[in-house]
Amino acid sequence: MNTILVPTDFSVAAKNAAMYAINFAKQVKANKIVLYNAYQMPIVTDANMAMVDAVDINDLEEASKKNLENFKQSLLAHAGNITLETLSEYGAVTLDINDVCKETAADVVVMGVTGVGKVAESLIGSFAIDVARKSKVPVIIVPPDAGFTEIKEIMLACDFSKVVETTPVGPVKSILEETKAKLFVVNIDHRNKHFTADTPFESLMLDTLLNGYNPEYHFLDDEDFVAATNRFALEKEVDMIITIPKKMGWFDALFHKSHTKALAFHSHVPLMVVHE
């Protein structure tokens, strides 16, 4: 892992995520962090038409670059040997994330959860959630109150469905290699509602894919996925949760109840979203 992309809106949550990215980079020996800000023209309505007419795109660009430089300066004392670069572009981070990742050769994206609250959670969600939904590279979502702890214990939330076709083994192995962390594979079900005749075989296939990493398997009976996940993470002192949103599963209901979204808002530890 060489480059970490940190989209920022200069909020407190974004600063916390940037600090997390710096410490994460030190552990995995990444050598560069790109601080990225996407700016846009204000949305035009009759009420603010006069204001929009007065906005100069060059002023927006200048403000973005200035804020990025100030943001960078506030982090330099913590960066050590890690190179901090800035990138300011006109656009929308939720739409352009894959182009930006390609442009910067980013290996992982680190973002904070913003707008946390019942309204944000149920209606508009978070930019981090939308980025995680679209990004082709892993996205680490950092809760507002989560500081960095050295990653020694990782939890992989798994439903044991179509394991070979849907498990992104490369990114999972990469984070295990770079952190040397212990892996817990956790399946959360209630009264075996999702247990099928294929489940034992699927668990065996996952064990084969993770050969050499000695995962520890746990099967939890609980109808509250988020509560069970957080409880397990607390008991085992988990430092990161990896979740794999299936195309026909959790993220299809992004603005309704979904496990990955709920975790991002309520987890007490960072959540790495890796697509199948």
C-alpha cells in the first residue's frame, strides 16, 4: 500500500479521519497521503439566484486550494516521513471518486462520517456512505469519536453466501499482511434464518481462500446485526471491521435500513468497505 486518498470538507470529522489516515499510513508503511477537496457551484434556486450570479468559479477554486493548504499545514507536525499532497478539483466526490482514485493511484480511501444524526441517517445519509457504495477501492469509514489504535484485531462480517464469487480476497489479505492482525470471521444470524445446506461448504471455501491466515470463526445468534457486531468488537477489542456489501444486498437499500449503513453510523470502530 503506497497512497491513501483522504477526501475532506474541512470539518471536525474530516480532520479526525485525516489524523486516522496518517497513523494508519505509518502502520502499513504507506508513503503518501492525498488530501482531496471537490468544490461545486451553489445550487441555483429563485431565492438565491442573485447570490449565484455573484459567485466566481475562480474564487471557489482559490478558496478550495487555500483551505487545503491550511488543512495540510495543520497535519504536517503529525505526518513524519509521510508525504502530504493536496488536490482540488471542480466536481462531486460521490460521483468522481473512481476517477480521482485512478488519477492519484490511491490504494484506499479514508473518510469520516459527517452529518451524523437521525435526520442525516434516515434521509440524506453521509458522503462517506455514498463514496463507499461507488468506490472500486476499499473505503475506511472513521466514526467521529474513533481515534486510531494500532490494528491488531480485525473482524470480517460474513454471510457465507457465494463466498468464492463475492469475497474480495486480495484486499482482505493485503490488510492482514500489512497489519499482521488476527482475523475474526463473524456470521450473525437469528435462529438460523439464513442457514442453508450450502453454509458448511461455503464456510469451508472461505477457510480455503484464507489459508495461512488462521481465521477464528464465530457464529452469533442475534436479531440486531449492529448491536451484535459492536458487542463482539468490544469484547474482542477489534480495531477494524471489514464488510462486503453484496450487489443484491445491503447497499441496494442505501437510504433504507441496511447493515453496512447502520454500521457506519453506529460502529465504535472504523469500518472498511470492500466490494466483491
